Amino acid sequence: MDTASRGWLNGFIGMLIFSGSLPATRVAVADFDPVFLTAARATIAGALALLALWGLRATRPTRAQAVPLVIVAVGVVIGFPLLTALALQHVTSAHSVVFIALLPLSTAAFGVLRGGERPRPVFWIFSVLGSLLVMGFAAAQGLTASPAGDLLMLAAILVCGLGYAEGAKLSRVLGGWQVICWALVLSLPAMLALALWRLPASVTGVGAAAWVGLGYVSLFSMLIGFVFWYRGLAQGGIAAVGQLQLLQPLFGLALAAGLLHESVSPAMLAVTVAVIGCVAGARHFSRAR
């Protein structure tokens, strides 16, 4: 298997791991406070990342790389997990996974802003159309559904897109797995303090499913998934392997229906497929001629 093929394989594994994040978070927030869940998953992953960096004698990042690492930490270590955990108190994981269809577009848009690229006008047509489809779907559920949950999911997509774009740039010089590990270590002191502060007085009422959810988002969503994802980006190319994110909503819907027995309506599936088409078109026209 050549390097590019290994990149696609690693990227696919990373995407598949990320697909279980929202269902696992949905299960965990049933018994855990969202703030504690965010801090606990980052603390567990951060401790493991610290051991990995120490054991493998990873090179320390330079001062110039400190700010990008802070952006990655705010986007994917703190922002996205916290905002989605809060959102999943109001909406189902099947509903929230439709918003994940916007993640590749968010990543591409921040890549344009941060990288100074000049995409063709067709790119913005697909971008606006995809956004309108998602907002139209949310509005069709009725304002009484949970506007707070939808707004939280949109905010989560924005900060995650920024964290992905910044991490992808940084991985070219710092290395794939080192980016997420250093971002986790950078967040570790604050996340440990927050986890201890929001530690539940008693865990006797926490079910086994919530513990499994916490374990999954800590080990897989927060660390292992990024190891495969950034390795895939480095081996197969950021633009090419990044398009695997387009499959994440479909896998997320399948997991929500199969594991959590949530209802996935034909309209929800249709909107997800339509948004994937818009994101694919936007990515196709993301570079100027």
C-alpha cells in the first residue's frame, strides 16, 4: 500500500471514530454535567497525551507555534466538546449530526481566511446554499424544538472548523499526532482544575452507559481519532483526505439509529445528503483557477 492509500485508510478510521462522538456525548450528558464532561474528557486525554509526548521524546513546539496551538485547543479540545455537550441537552444526536455536515465547509472557509486563498464565486454559492438548507431544516422543526440547541451546534461547528484548519496547517511543520497532544497538554492545567471543581458529589447515580460514553469521548474522540486523522492528512493530503468528513453525518445518523434507537426521518436524511452535496461542490471550487 502506497503512502497516499495509507493516508486515505488512516483518514477513514479517524472519520469513523469521530462519527461516534455525538451519540457517545448524548449518552454521557444524560448523567454527567456538560461542563464536567468537557473537562473530564480533556483531562483524561491530556494525561495520556503528556505520557505519549514524554515517552516518545517529542520535540517541543516553538514560540511561533504557541498561538496556533492555543487556537487548536480552544477549538477542538474545549469549544467543540463543551458546545456540543450543552447542545445535546436540548436536541438528539440524530438532529445534531445534520449540523456536522457543515464541518467540512467550516474548515474550508477558515482555511480560506487563514491561508489567504481566493476561491471561485461558485464556492460561495454552494456555501450559502448548504447553510440555508441546514437553517431551513432547523426552522422546519419549529421554534419550540430547541433554538438554543441549534445555535449551540452552529457555534460548535464554527470553533471546530477553526481548530481543524489551524491544526491542519500546523501539522505540516509540527507533525500530525503532536498537534493534538500538545494542544491537550496546553489545556491540561485548566481542564484538570475545572474537572475537580465540577466533580459530582456522588457518582452512584451514574449509569454504565454514561461511563462508556465518557470513556469513548476521552480516549477515541479526543485523542485516538486525531492520531489517525492528522496522520491521514499528512500522508494523503489535507484537501483530499479532508473530504472524508463528508461521510461523517451519514455514519453518525446510522449510529444514532442503531445504538440509541433515535428516530431518523426521511427529511433529516434527505437534508443531510443535500448538504453533503453542497459541501462537496464547495470543496471542489475552493481553489482559484
